[in-house]
Amino acid sequence: MLDGLSSWLDSARWPSLPGREQRTWEPPRVVKERIPDRTNRLKALGNAMVPQQVYPIFQGIVEWETLMEGAS
């Protein structure tokens, strides 16, 4: 189908599923070097997201949308 996109742009570039061979462009799945406190660091990153942090972003989006509606 001609839709104006190159064939390489039209195809999905998702990582390989677990158990399948990795593609050449994918970063390695296995961490070879030892990272101190890796589990605790990952847990801290997961717990770093607080819903109150997202509110100002959404508030800014709403303000921008309101401003753009008034401009048109």
C-alpha cells in the first residue's frame, strides 16, 4: 500500500520476545558487570514516582490547551 512512508519506517522495530534471538540493534539483555546494590537501586527508582509530581504537569497541559483554544 502506498502511504508515503518508506518500508523501513512502516515496519515495527520492537525488541525480540524472551526466548528468541536478539536483533543486532538491541542492547544486550544480560548485565555482565556487577552493580553494587542493584536491586535496592531499582526499587528506589520504582518508588520515586509520586502522583503529586504529575499534577503540575497535567495542570500545565490544561492551561496550554485552554490558551490554544482561546487563540483559535
